[in-house]
Amino acid sequence: MGNSTSRLYSVLAKTLSSGAVSQHQDCLEQLDPARLDPIDPKDLLEECQIVLQKRPPRYQRHFVNLKKNTASNHRPIRVMQWNILAQALGEGKDNFVQCPMEALKWEERKCLILEEILAYKPDILCLQEVDHYFDTFEPLLSRLGYQCTFFPKPWSPCLDVEQNNGPDGCALFFLKDRFQLINSANIRLTAMKLKTNQVAIAQTLKCNETGRLFCIAVTHLKARTGWERFRSAQGCDLLQNLKNITQGANIPLIICGDFNAEPTEEVYREFSNSSLNLNSAYKLLSPDGQSEPPYTTWKIRPSGECRHTLDYIWYSQHALNVNSALGLLTEEQIGPNRLPSFNYPSDHLSLVCDFSFNQDPDRLL
């Protein structure tokens, strides 16, 4: 192992601690990205694989080409959406009865998360349930060339768990060599005029290659059955904020999120019928292009087995093209014990899409 890789391993090891928030501020000072060299992603991937060498092989997923004879002279923009499962919730509250506690150890689970991110190399990464932002994701991803933003929930359920790592929240990362940040907004969602515990980040970026502006947003709506109207109200609030940010849909938009809502819910219909002219990218994987995947999360809790479609990548369908999308895991790959597992670090599947700008700038959004 070379000197640069040895130094990287030392930095990776420093991110494995799971103490209180105050300890992570000390860690942040030690790992100030401005004082550290960039990381070669191949070196980081190698270190993750060393940590994971006793785990079973990871699942193989493949991209599905969705291009419709739309030629583009520019590199596509790869967007990754993922609820990574907050560590405090995975170990302390979610109670995955078929998942061994050994599989949830942060020292290895974080490497599974990083391995998946490194495998797909997103230009933009949108995460939910991030409770190791300051000691893991920000220090490492900033050294991989990402600009990083985090917005925690005001009353995160992680704080109710002993030996937690601070609040969870949404995080947004984009490659600085591909995009320039024009505007950033942290949004605390409202419902029935009340401020809620759910949040969103919306950033307007300029693509360095094309000069085109677009808005990327990440959110995580309220969970659980019985809160359908609440989610609907949160969705309306988010759409209104995004209408203002995109100047009434003059700027193309991509929205990533765990909506905690099946396609049958009102909030899904609000996004489908919005004046922002949005479509759900993963519908394009279906034979008719009209149906969502059968699941994006699959777990077993004491109350029983839960298989739902809750995660989405919405996009301005007239301004953007979906070139390809990452296929989902099959039931056979997931296995009878479902998610998370020794093979896969979260109870939610990651979604990854390649986007390109429509070549007709005058076409309506």
C-alpha cells in the first residue's frame, strides 16, 4: 500500500467513530478539507473493499438505455437519489428483525454506502437520513471534488437514540468542476400553515459545459400511514417554493426525494399535475412508460413485511431528457430477509439517472 493510500486509510479510519456531536466538531477540525489533499476515488474504493472483504459480494445492477434518438454533444448529468438509512435509526429504532446487528455496524456499513456512490460516480448526489454528515460524508466527498450542503431536521428522531451522532437530514453534493452554484435555499416545509419537521434543499446550478441553468432539489417527506394529507400539504409547499426558485418553470428542475408516498397518494398526483410539468424518471423503465417500479424499499419489521414505492426522481420533462436509469434489484437478489443486509446498507434502493438538456432552448418546459 503506497504512502498516499496509507494516508487515505488513516483519514477513512478517523471517520469510523460514532460518539456525540461535540466529538465530531473536533473531527471536523482535524479533517478540514481545505488543508487536505484531494482523494483519488479509486484509492477510496480500494480502501472500502479492504474493509468489506469478509462480506458477501455486492449486487450487480445495470443501466437501462432510455434514449429516444436524441443526439447530444454534451456529457449527461448523472443524478443519484438515496435514503441511506440513518445509523441511529437502523441500530436503535427501525427494528429490522431479519437483519443481523452485525450487518448494521457503521464501520462497515459506511463503506458499503461509499462503495455504491463510488461505483455509480454521480455528478449530483441527493441523500436522506444522513446523520454522519460532519464526520464522514462532508470530509470525504469534499476531497472527491464535491461541494456539500446539509440541512438537518429540526427535531430529528435520531436524537432520541442513545449515543446518537446528531440529527439526520437531507444532504446535497455536486461536482465543482462540472457546475457552478448560483443560488441555494434551505427550506423548512410547512403544512396547514405550520412549520414541520421535514426539510428540503434547492440549489440553482450552472452547467459549466453548456452554460445552462437548472435547479436540483432534495427532500424527505413525513413518514407513516395516516399522514397522507400532511404529506400532500408539504408537497404543495415544496412545489410553491420551487415555482418561485425556477421563476415559474423558466429554469429546468430535478427533484429527488423519499416522499414516503405510494403513487396512489395525493402528493404524487400533485407533482404529476403540477404547472412545473414534471414527470417521474423511473416510470420510463416500465413497458408503457406510465408505471412506477413495484418497489423502492423492502423490509421486515415486527409488524410484518413492507414493500413500497416511495422514492422518486422528478424532472422537467420538456426541458430534460432521461438518457438512462439504473435498474432495480430483483426479488431474488434482495433475498428472503429483505433489506438492509450484509450485501446492501439501506432499506431503500438507490435511484440513478443520466439527464441531458433538450437541444431546443425555445421548447416549453
